[in-house]
Amino acid sequence: MIKKVKGGYKVLSSKGKNLGGPYKTLEEAKKRLRQVDSSNTARADRRPRGRARMPQPDAEPAREQPPVFMNQRIDLCAKMIRRRTT
């Protein structure tokens, strides 16, 4: 977007950020606007579209662990305590 200011013309982004200027003539401002637009289109062409998909390895699914119940945990803890004390 080109905006007329006291010193000439300024090139602004759609959000209002200064992209160049002030330029004395409108033609200079238009030239700068074309430069900015062409660089943004070139950058958009290089930008990957969407999320890159990584190939999944052909691996076996992980085995499910059997559930550990509270009484089994207590037994394991008791065994560990006995080992430490002996």
C-alpha cells in the first residue's frame, strides 16, 4: 500500500509496517511496492506447503506390558528391601 505523507510517498505493509520511503515521486514508491511484492511471491514459492510427512519404518509394534497390580508392586518392594538388609 502506498500512502502520501509530508515528505512524499511511503510504502506500507497491510499491517502498517514501513517497507520503504519516503519517496519523492509516486513512480518510485510504485517501483518499491513491485519489489516487495515480487520478493514475497518468490518467498511463498519456496515455502513448503503443509506438514512434511516422514516415512514410517517397518518395525514391529511395541509389545504391551502386562498390567502391574498393587500387590505385585508390594512384593517387588519387599524383595528389594530384603536384598538391601542382607
